[in-house]
Amino acid sequence: KKELLKALAAYSENEPEKSVKRLNALKKKCKNTDDFKAVLLFLGLSYTDLYMETEAIATYNELLTYDAFYPTAWSNLGNIYYNQKNYEKAIRCYESSTKFSPDYPQGFNNLAQTYLIMGEWEKVISPAKKALSIDSKMYQAESALSIAYFALEDEEKSQYHFEKAVSMGSKAENINAFKELILSGHFDSFNNENNGNNENDEESENDEK
């Protein structure tokens, strides 16, 4: 326990290199203990902070082999794929997160955010509402609903969710900038320019957003 606490302290103090070294040493010692999941989870987070995505993906896959029902691991793995703009893989991870933990709001919010960046406006609504039904203060989901309803030309609902999002802490200028992209017809070109090429990604199938 003492060694794990030291490794977690290094992570919390923003020293991911030290955290990785300590966690890898611990990983060999605690495979059959209750600490194994925590070691792998924070090892994945540390690799992600170091932009070592291949190692982070492998670590989360090892964790999910150990416990396939761990929603945080699925969500964190999905976030890596999301940041790589590999949205289809991200969606599969987020769907697994919500399947194995239907009361985990971040998984539903992550799904909504992914559909939003893909321009799949109608698909944003259900997971965003589900996230809010679990956590009514999840302003990111309110923002996503405001943008999706704007794109679907439902101004009344868009404004309603805009006001709720801003009251919870969302920045009005960020929501309006996204809407302006849609209104100007530039969203598709913006999304295409920022969509990574995933054809050569051979990784198998999650850091919270």
C-alpha cells in the first residue's frame, strides 16, 4: 500500500515519469491483489499524460482483460481514440462504458460529445439527455444539446439548453463559435481538416473528459 501511495502521489504532483516507473515496478508485484486495477488505471493515465498513446492503449487493454466491466477504463481508452480523431473506435469504447455501467454519466456525455464533433446531430440528443438524467450538473451535455438542436433548427430548445449550460459554467462564446461554424456552412470542412487518418491504426480496442 505504501508503494502504491507513493506512485499515486507522484501522479497527483504532476510527475508522470516518476509515476510510470513506480507503477511498473508495482505491477509485477500485485497482479493477484486488489491493488492491480488501481495500478493499471493510473499507469494508463500517466502514459496518456506523457503522450505515450501506444503504451496507454496497451495498459488499458490489459486492465480490461483483467476486468472487462470497468467503465472508467473503457471511457479513458475511448478518450485516447477520440483525441486521435478515431471516432468510431471511441464510440465503441464509450458504448461499452455505458453498457457495463448504465449509471456512469461520463460515458454518456463522452458519446454525446463524439457524435457532436462528427456532426451526427440527432445521435447527440439521447446520450446527452441520459447523462443529464444521471448528473443534472453536467454542463457539457447541456452545451451539446444546445448545439445539436441549433443544427436541427429547433431554436427554442437550443436556447433553453444554451441558457442552462451557461448558468452551469459553460462559456457562451465557445457554444456560439460552434454554432457559427454550422451557420456559415463551414462545419464539414472544419471537421474534415481536423479528422485524423485512422486507416493504419492497428490497435485493438479510455482519462475522463
